[in-house]
Amino acid sequence: MSGHSKWATIKRKKAVTDQKRGSLFTKLVKEITIAAKMGGGDPSGNPRLRLAIDTARANSMPMDNIQRAINKGTGELEGVTYDEITYEGYGPAGIALIIETATDNRNRTVADIRHIMSRNNGSLGESGSVAWMFQRKGTLDVPRSAAGEDSLMELLLDAGLEDLNSDDESYYTVIADVKDLEGVKKALDEASISYENAKIDLLPENYIELEAEDAQKVIRLIDALESNDDVQAVYSNMEISESALNSLND
């Protein structure tokens, strides 16, 4: 998974700014509602809902908001019905993009996505055009201050650890099969090791390394997509060259 860390580091820094956007709670509410609709309102028996609730709480969403979203998903409260739709396409420099959305209006969403892509040198592709390049995994970040690399690997191997990315200067990125993510979290909790950003992720099999100019174009496109309330997540196979990293961090 080399190459994951540099773009992941920038995304982590961007997330601090993204949390200030009013759209963050909207996206979290949609995910909780959909998870509850699909798997029921009891998080102990619904891993997707449990993960959504943990993410919402980590972003300071009030429990009243969380419970209302659950109740809308289970039908106890009247609410909007959301459809999950995934779009695939290409960005600048041939970067592959997967765009996951949750929407109550398919026509509006596809028009918005197509408009954002065309304005930022991207294009939508057919279903399956880039999905084959990615694998769905469970990931989370462990601060380096919380554990050593060897002890972390020893602890998590039996819990389902597949890879441990140690390229980031501040975090280890733990990568596991989706079904093993809860076991990894439990092992860390029992060992009193802190972690952040536990999520289901789409990781590319291979990365395309970009210099600063092209990387900026892709980042602008991803920012524009993520600013849309219907977009839940955007995944890419972009990597950023070492020479471009400083200019992007300025």
C-alpha cells in the first residue's frame, strides 16, 4: 500500500476544514438513516450503523440528532427516502474516481455530478469502468504516539490486520478486511490504544503519481464533488510526488 500515505495525509488535514462545513452533518445523517433502514436500528447487530454512529459522535453530532436519523431509517419517524448511487469516471491526468452518493432525487444528483466533472476537466464513465481498480477495505489511523509499530502489528495480526502503512510521520494506517474492522477496533479498545477515522474505504490496487499542477487540479475536483450534499465519499488512485508535497502543503 505504499503511496497511500501522502495523499491520505493531505486528506486528513483537509478533513479538519471539511468538518466546519454545514454539509457534514447532512452527510452523516444520511449514512445513519440508510444504515438503519438496511440493517435495523440496533447498532449492536448492525456494524454499518455502529460505524456511522461512531463517526457522528467523533464529529460532535448530538445524540438527539443521531437517534432521529435512526428512527427515520427504521420508519418510526417520517423522513426522506435516500437511494445510494455510485458513479465512476476520470479526473485530470487520467486519475480514476469513484463517487458514492445518497440522494432523494436521482436526476438532480447525476446532473450536478456531471456538471462538476465537466467544469473541472473530468468525465463520467460507464458502471464498472474504474471499480475494478479498487478494493473495499476497513481502515483506521493510529497515532504514532499511541503505540509502536512492532507492538501494533503483534496486537492486530490475530484481529485481522492485512497491512500496516507506516509512511506517515504522525499516524499508522491500519488496513483490514471489511468484516474484520470491528475486531481490529475491539483489540485496540481493549489495549487502550487510541485510533481515529475508522471507516470503510476503497483503496486502489495501484496509484498514479502526480506532480503539483495536476495534483492541484484533481484536489479541486474532489473538493467540488465533496461540497455537494448528495456526495458521501470520493475515492481516487491519485498519489502525490515528494517534490509536489511541499507546495501543496503551503
